[in-house]
Amino acid sequence: MAFWKKLFREDSDERVDYYREGLELLQVGKFHEALTSFRLALREAPADEAVLQQIAITYTRIGMTEDAAKAYRTVLSHNADASGAHYGLAFLMLHSGQRGEAIEHLRAFLVAPPAGPEAQRHIDHARQTLRELTTPDDAAAAPAEPAGEG
């Protein structure tokens, strides 16, 4: 895409939006190419929260979950309230068996979740997952309280 065009056109004065290019590549499943574009975007704006989160998402999609977690943690080191990083890290922790840490990140996400219609499905997913993680397993198997005699 634009990276490759710029690479072979020495006289180009056009500024490439590597972040947007990365998003487009990610959307069509070109994960390694998207990662390259996001890394170039990061060079232009080091520690950019949105770029780092997209890098983490891309790492997750190609199975590099440790690198994804590292990227999310970098975001959180700059902004402890970054809800997207808490959300992504929560599910990485859950999938790696770190239930306690997953719960912490889900709670942090739900303290200040993003707004908007697309965000709502993530909020619902986080709430449902948190309920499942915090509901005692034996609560479903416990006998019902006897009804009072009237």
C-alpha cells in the first residue's frame, strides 16, 4: 500500500498515514503488513496509545500474545485509565489462565468504558465475563432457601 508506494518513489512528498494504512490492512487480514505500518506510525508518534493498542490487537491475531500483552502494558504505563488496553489485557490474561488479573482489568475497563454503539457490545461482553468469573461455581448448585410458611 502507501508504504510500498513511498518506498519505490523517491520524489514523493506525500505524507503517508501509516496508522490508517495499518487499520486497512488489519481489516483485510494482512496482519504482518499491518504490523509494519503500525510500527512506522509508532516511529512518527512514539507511545501513541491508539497505535500501541492496534499493535497489540495485531499481535493477538497472529498468536503473539506475549508481545500483545507487552504492548497493552506499555499503553497502561503511559495512561493507567486506558480502557481499551484494560479490555484487551483482560482477555489475554483470561486465556493464559490468569483469572485474578483478568478480573482486575475487566473491572478497570468498566470503571470508565468507551462510549458509542460499537463500544456497547464490548461493555456487555466485559460485564458478562466478569459475572461469570466472579459468580461462585457452587451458587448454581446450592439448594434454594426454603420458602417461609405462611
